[in-house]
Amino acid sequence: MRLADGSEHRADVVISAADGRATIFELLGGRYADDEIRRRYDGLPVAESIVQVSIGVKRDLSALPPMLDFPLDAPIDMGGALHRRLVLKHHCFDPAMADPGKSALTVWAEANFDHWKCLRKDEARYAAEKDRIGQEVVAALDRRFPGLAADVEVVDVATPTTYERYTGNWRGSIHGWALGMKKMQFMMRMGMSKTLPGLHNFYMIGQWVEPAGNVQLSAASGRDVIEMICRQHNEDFKGVSR
Ligand SMILES: Cc1cc2nc3c(=O)[nH]c(=O)nc-3n(C[C@H](O)[C@H](O)[C@H](O)COP(=O)(O)OP(=O)(O)OC[C@H]3O[C@@H](n4cnc5c(N)ncnc54)[C@H](O)[C@@H]3O)c2cc1C
């Protein structure tokens, strides 16, 4: 592995937990991608990214259902995507998320990655668009829960480029591949290879080698790879097999 500061580190085994495309085609320069891998990365759809508006309010909303999906009086433009409903979650189930009497709220909406990528080139317009969306979402919540806007203490807006910047995931995808039910069931049965042809002692884990990727499957793929390595070295695997 070569780090950003130029230092090099050698290891018996290397496991990449980063974005699949960046690992295969950027870090490894596409040298270990066969036709099947190229077809997958060229052809399979990826899960769309999102705009997430996170709001801290000085109001206890724990009596609400944990998730509410409600229609809007007027649609909100979330940057390249018009939304006529909002999906609101509160996180009151976790007392660590807000002080007593307060609540942490999130609103998710599918978003257009290309729109945000283009906007990001102009920092002032990008920031203004995030502000507008934050204000429109708070105003919509205020209509649904009168007086809520006055209780808002903090608003943060994350966009598809925020997810791309923090995680390096292709197009800011939030859970890897976006497969239809049939294809997903097929691929989950078949599994996706965690190794690359011609590259020994190298493994990939995470949402790009686990169709229907999520936290649990991504973590489990790490455990699976350790089991594979143990088997290869005739070592006992002390974890629980899937
Ligand atoms: C807003 C949001 C909400 C979600 N909610 C849920 C949920 O409720 N339940 C659920 O199960 N899943 C949820 N998911 C999906 C879940 O978070 C992902 O599927 C999961 O985190 C993927 O794990 P991963 O380890 O494959 O990749 P990631 O979590 O994306 O981790 C990749 C890591 O690699 C690092 N990295 C990338 N490139 C490099 C590099 N070149 N060098 C060094 N490090 C690098 C990144 O910084 C990052 O830390 C959500 C995702 C999002 C974005």
C-alpha cells in the first residue's frame, strides 16, 4: 500500500474496504479486471444518492411514529429532483442523539448526482442551494407541526457530493448496487467474488461485493474474508460462520 504521504507498507494480505470501482480501476489501474468485472461495473445500476436534511429541534417528538411519509402542499426541488412528499424520521429511540426534551430529525430524498456534482464547482451557488433546501424543508415541517420552525436550533444539509467526498463511493451511492428483486436474489445466491483474478492475497469487502449492501452485510463480508484466509492457511476460524 502506498499512502498519500508516499510511504509504502507491505503486508501478507491486503483487504480493500473502499469503493469497488476506485479500488479496481483507480488504485489497481484496472490490471486485475476481467470481462465479467468490467461488465458489472459498466452495466449494473448503482443505488441513487440522496439529499439529507438533518435538523435539531428543542421539542420532544418521541410520541410521533419513528418514520412519517406525508404529502406536501407544494413540491420541493431537492436540486434536480422534485419531491411531492417528505419522509421524516426522528431519532428519539436513542437518548444519545439529543438532550432531554429535544429531538434529532432527518429528512431523506433521492437526488440527482450529476446536478449536485455540477453545482459543487461553484461553492457560493452550492451553499445557497443547500440553504434554500434546508429552509424549504423546515417550512414544510412547520406547516405539518405548527410552530416547529421556531424550535429549530440547527440544520445541516448533506448532498450526493457530501457522500462522495466522505466515503469515496461511486456517485455518492448510499448502499452500492441498485438491483431489482429478481437480480438481487440471484446475485445473493451466487454471491459476488471477493477476490480479483490474478491478484493473490488480495480481498475486497463491503457494499460493492455484497448485493443489497448495508451495514450488516458489509460487516459480515469482512468476517467472511477472515474465514477464507483462515481456511487457506489451515487455521481454525474462531468466529461464527454465516
Ligand atoms: C445516509 C445513509 C444512511 C444509511 N442508513 C443505513 C441504515 O439505516 N442501515 C443500513 O444497514 N445501512 C444504511 N446505509 C448504508 C450503509 O451505510 C452502507 O451500505 C455501509 O456503510 C457500507 O459499508 P462499507 O464498509 O462497504 O463502505 P463505507 O461505509 O462507504 O466505508 C468506506 C470507507 O473507505 C474509506 N476510503 C475510501 N477510499 C479510500 C482510500 N483511497 N484510502 C483510504 N480510505 C478510503 C472511506 O473514507 C470510508 O471510511 C446508509 C447509508 C447512508 C449514506
